[in-house]
Amino acid sequence: MEMSRITSKYQATVPADVRTALGVTAGDQILWKVENGIAHVRKVRKPIDQEWHAAISATLADEWLSDEDEEGYRDL
């Protein structure tokens, strides 16, 4: 198990053993997922286009977060 310290800018160093295990190098993107208070991290295989993601997110949210959609898909 490896440990890092969070800086005042909320940054942490990824320990060498973890970098090696994930196959990450400087400039790579990593993805965080938190489940039940446990953070999981993995290497992003295909880099995310952040500008495209930001532009389309608002559009999708408006389209798929309506009360009608919630009602229609609640039991799935």
C-alpha cells in the first residue's frame, strides 16, 4: 500500500509503484471514481476532449434530466 500527502493546492504525487502498475507517465489522464467512500483510480485509455465534454454535457443534461424521463425510467 502506498501513501501520498495532499498539498495546499489539493495535489498529490502518484507513487512510483502505482505509476508503474497503471502504466501512467507525465501528461496522461487518470479517472477517479468514488464508491462507498473508497476512491478508485485508473488510466484513461483514450484522452478525453475536455472542451467537447463541457460543451455537450449541458445539452445532454437538458435533454435527459426531465421529470418525464425520471418517471419513465425510474423502474429500470
